[in-house]
Amino acid sequence: MLRMQNKPAWQKPTGYAASHCRTCAAGWTRTGKEGGMLTVCLLDREPVLGDMTDCDRFEAKEPA
């Protein structure tokens, strides 16, 4: 499996990553000391980047 290299992971999610990936059952989000966030897609096992526009595997998390 290829891994991302030289891409910033701790950044504020924008666009689709902010509206969907942060609330998807197939992902998790962590917040850093400086306010940055790391949203990881468990399907890809990599951080989600702000340029994502769609995902056919999106499934909203169950309310806590």
C-alpha cells in the first residue's frame, strides 16, 4: 500500500472533509495543540486532504 509523503496532516479540514469526513463512521478526527486537526479515513488509512470532493462510502456516524 502506498503512503502519503510530504503532505501536511495537521490542518483545518475544509470543504467535503469538514462537512462529511469528520462525521463519517469510517473516520476519526484528532485535534492538535495549535488548533490543527487530523481527520483520517479508516478505509484509506491516511489523512483526508481538503481537496476531496466526494466519497461513495460515506456513512454518517450514529449519534452519541
